[in-house]
Amino acid sequence: MVDSAQPRDLLRFATAGSVDDGKSTLVGRLLYDTKSVLADQIEAVERASVDKGMSTPDLSLLVDGLRAEREQGITIDVAYRYFGTPTREFVLADTPGHVQYTRNTVTGASTAELAVLLVDARNGVVSQTRRHAAVLSLLRVPRLVLAINKIDLIDHDQAKIADIEREFTDLTRSLGFPDDAVQVIPVSALVGDNVAFRSERTPWYTGPTLLEHLESVPVEGPDAGAPFRMPVQYVIRPRHGGGSRSADASLGDLHDYRGYAGQVASGTVRPGDEVVVLPEGHRTTVSEVRTADGPLGAAGAGLSITVLLADDIDAPRGALIAAASDVPEVTSEIDATLCWLAEKPLVPGARLLLKHGTRTTQVIVGQLGSRLDTETVSYAAGPEKLEINDIGRVSLRVADALPVDEYARVRATGGFLLVDPPTGNTLAAGLVGDPLAAVPAAG
């Protein structure tokens, strides 16, 4: 019997930063130095760099194609890059730097276990740095790297870099990041200082290179240690008679069963665990955990499985199977924090759809409690509406009671989407509770 409780050695991380801070060059440098691009792509970049009169390859050209697509309005808001080293595999979400696209940081960082936030060493911490740091804290990204880029343009000035580090540390502390979750690395993406290889030009820096840090941070999804949660995606029932192999064929000679298929959203499940099926609240025990390859001794967050229960309980699509020892709240009144993504403002009384796990229900927007000022990192009370890119506290009433957790505790079941009923477009990313509870009110 296989034990699949441990996550794969794969790190999902996001990059963020202001326009012209060198994010594309940094991504290109990581791809170049890890030999994750084809030889003909490198040759094309080198030729183009020579044509531009550059003595150093312009590695931003490795990713500028997708940037051009964004500027043309094509629906690629976040570019995903895949690369690896002998130590680890990586999925990189490269988010736009323009202020008007701050909302897309929500998309890129929503599943990240780490975020790399760039600043230009000449400018230090700017308003967009504060906005991105606030969003990353709101989304409970566990680890944060400040890459102080373009240190070659300030002659590797240790004192200036130390000043930027102090200002950024003050900011991250105010946002609730523990000191040991934040790493500051001085880099030059253009020439490669401290990106994949240690720079001789910064002998005073004794920390890891960016790649060393990415390879060594613990790889454990934010919900791996959380209580077990699995939204039911599909109910598998036995089929009798001839015909092709059915979806339940892997269950062999079992004829009297009902299996519940879905992806483990958080925690771990094992045969013998006591669980509760929500929102109804029926309690039972897990009798078997399976995949197409056979039974498992355990299944952890991110794995798609079929669960068999000891009792014949109705658990339709949209139900949530959860650990009986730690049950989420079932409620029709939700206090939440919204990241508003749409051009049309949100106003009280709006009737929308709310998608939570595998369930979609109607929702009415109630009071708008406050709006986060991401420049001052403080809340202002009583907004009349939420505009695009705004982050605000709201109250919601849903038509069907939902089993929800505080987002700060369980990201998977504490997150939801608000959807426009006529078009199906996503309007907002929602977080149950107030992940930025420590942020002060505006003075």
C-alpha cells in the first residue's frame, strides 16, 4: 500500500515588482543559468543583444514575448514558467508590474509557497512594493524574498542596501510576516550577481544566492498541515452488465459501494479516520482511500483520490468531507475580505454567484466595512463602493449555507470567487475573515 501523504519536491513561487525593476531580466536569468531554455533561443537573444549594441545578453528577451501579448490585451495576465535543477522542480508565476494590473498578483500568488518581490536598488521600497507586499500578506504566502536588483548601478553600496533592507523589514513586520519567513538578497539580474552564482563583488553578503534559497526552503504547501478537507467533485457508483470499463473499474470486485472523488484541498486522510460530511453534518469513518493505481495508506493535499465511507451517506457533488476532529463552520453569513478584479465597481446589494470549492450558490453583498489603503497599509472605514484593484472588508449572505474556514487558517476552504451571473466572469477573489487583522485603521 502506497503512502502519498508527503508532497512532491516542487516549489510554486511568484514574482512581483514595479515596472522596470528588472523582473523579466531576473526570470530570464533564472531560466538561462539553470539551462532551462533551448540553444536556439539563447542564440537568438545573443544576436538581438548584439544588434542593440549590448555587451551582455538581454535576458529579458526570453520572456518579452508574453509581455507584448499582455500589452496587446490578450488574456494572458500571468505567465507561468516551468524549470528545474537537480535539486528541485519549479513553477514560476510571473505577474505584471503595472499598477493597474496589481489585481493579477492575486492570481499568481494564490497558490504560491513563496514570492520574490523585486525593487530597484536606486529607488528602494516604493508604493508598488507596499501594494504587492500587502497583497502577498493578505493571501498568506508563507515565505517572501526581497530581491534588491540592479546593485551594479549603485556600485554594490552595502550601506544603501542595508537601508532598503531595514525599511522592508519594518514593512513586513507590520504586515505580520515573521522575520524568519523573509529573506533579503542583493542581486544584479543583468550580470548574474547572486542569482544562481555568488558574486565576488559583494564579499560582505554571506547569505544564499536566490537559486540556493529557492532550492533549500521547505517545500510544504500552506495547507499540508491543516485539517483534512476534500470537496466532492464526483460520486462514483457501481455499474452492472457488459460494456466498456467504467470509472469505478479500479475498485475490482467491489459491487456494493459508493465512492466520493475529489482533490484533497488540505491536510491528510487515512483509512480509519473519522470524518463529517457537510453541510448536512453526518459523521462516519473512512474505510478506504484509492486512486486509479490502487489503495493508499494516506493521501495529502493536492492529490486526487476516491474515498469510500463506512456508512451509506449522501454526499453529492458540492459537499465537503472534513476531519471530524476539526469541523469548519457551516454558515449563510460570511464576513470576508475581497480583492475586487472587475472594471465595474462593487456596491452594496449586488446579487452575484459565489463559487466555493465545488459548490456554486447565489449571494447578496451586504455592508462594505472598510477599504485597504495599500500605500499606507491601513484600513479606511465606510467606502461607498470597491473599485478595480481595491481590497475591502464586506459582509455576504449566501442562499445555501456553506462550510467555511478562516482563510488565515485554511487557505483552500477559506477562499472563494465571486462570479457575474450573466457572463460567468470572475469579479472578485474572496477570503473568509480578515487575514490582515493586525493592520491598523487609517488615522
